[in-house]
Amino acid sequence: MTHKHWTLDDIPWDRLDPSLADPDHVKLAKAAAMVEYNAAAYVAYLRSVFADDPVFLEAAQQWGVEETQHGDALARWAMLIDPGFDFDVRFAAFRAAVPIDTAAPASIRGSRAGEMVARCMVEVGTSSYYAALADATDEPVFKTICRRIAADELRHYKLFYDHLRRYLASERLGRMHRLRVALGRILETENDELAFAFHAANNAGEPYDRKRAHREYMRRAYAYYGSSHVERAMAMIFKAVGLRPHTWLFATVSRTTRLLLTARRRRMARLAAA
């Protein structure tokens, strides 16, 4: 039995103000709706990998229901702002082009604890991303949706972190191994899934140009991160890999990450202008 912390009926749709909707936010919401709504495929993958762990499977099922609702909310908002956006058609194209091995016999991360680390990294990224979008938008309905999703993603991080601790008791994954898994999953944000989601959502009928789609997505997504978003994300990453936040190492890594994000944002803007 699943329980949602909120439903679509809790969103104040009557307060929608299209004049306050930033066009870049609409593009990002369309792309995010694709990825979030695809949660059922990830649930199937987790059910295969953790087939003999009913406690985690129940939690994964709940996670999938909430993730799918995120996609529903974002898609509905995007279609209200842009009535020409056909989510079902765009999502079908996305799903066909970005397959997931839902019958994997074991985690692609090498261990179950490693899978939990990777799942934590996803929730770090999404919670900080939606928090940044919520802070950046003036459109009241989009702000509410992003805040609701960001809160869900924080709970999801705790869910996977709790199961990570459970599996660490038997698998003994060291800090360096956990760090490698975490960095590997973070770098996967550069892969085709997000780039193609942005393309499928916003460029129907056009040929897929991976570099262009990646650049157009990233230059928008990076634009809204502030220091608070980066520091909160880094604290969650440190915790998942077994390092203490709020140390000199944490301060150094956080500062470096902020500088890298700024440099990457400027580079993407230059490429787009050219």
C-alpha cells in the first residue's frame, strides 16, 4: 500500500499565471517530466536487483509512485503553459530511445550498497535542482510544484541512505569505493538521458544533435544554482560516501564546485551565443 505526501489536488492550479512563467523553466520542466515519469522502468530494475529484499522492494514501489507523480505534475504545468505540448507523444519517443535493462540480475554498480550510493546521488541532484528552480521562479504554481518535489527528493535520499547503511553492515564498502561509485553516477548526468529528454521534450521532429541538446539543457540547468544549493548537495554527498561535512575538505570541495559550476555556466553561454 502506497501513501503520497501530496497529490495533484494539493497544487493551487487556480493561481497559475502564465505571464510569470520563464520560457527556460518551461523547457526544463518538460524535460524533467520525461525523466520523472519514467520511474516505473527504474522500479522494475530495482525489483530485479533486490528481488529477495521485500523491505526495500516496498520502499522502492513507494518511491516509484511519488516519482511518477512528479512527472505528472510537471507535465500538467507545462501543458497549461504551452497547450501545444503533447506529453504522451514526446514521452513515447523518449522512452523508446533511452532503454533501461529492467531485468538486470545484479546492480550495474557492482554491489547492492553501491546501488544505494548511486541512488543517493540521484536524489542529491534532484533535490538541489528543484530547490534551485523553486527559488528562481516567480510563477506560483511552478514554485509550489518544485518545492513539493524537492521535499520528496530529500525524503527519498534518506530512504536510500537508510538502506545503504543496512547493506554496508554486510558488504563493507569502503569510502574510496563509495566515492568512486558516487563520482561515476554524478558524471552520468553528462550522458544521453538528460540530453535526449531535453531534445524529445522541446525539439519534436528535429534530428537529435547530442552535443547541442546537452549544451542547451546544461546551460539552463546550471543557471539557477546558488551557494546554498551547492553546499547542501555537497553535505549530502559527503554523508553518503562516509565523509564528514563542515570540515576543511568539505569547504574546499564546495568552493571548488561553485567555481566549476560558474565556469561551466559561462562556457555554455558563450557556446550558445556563438
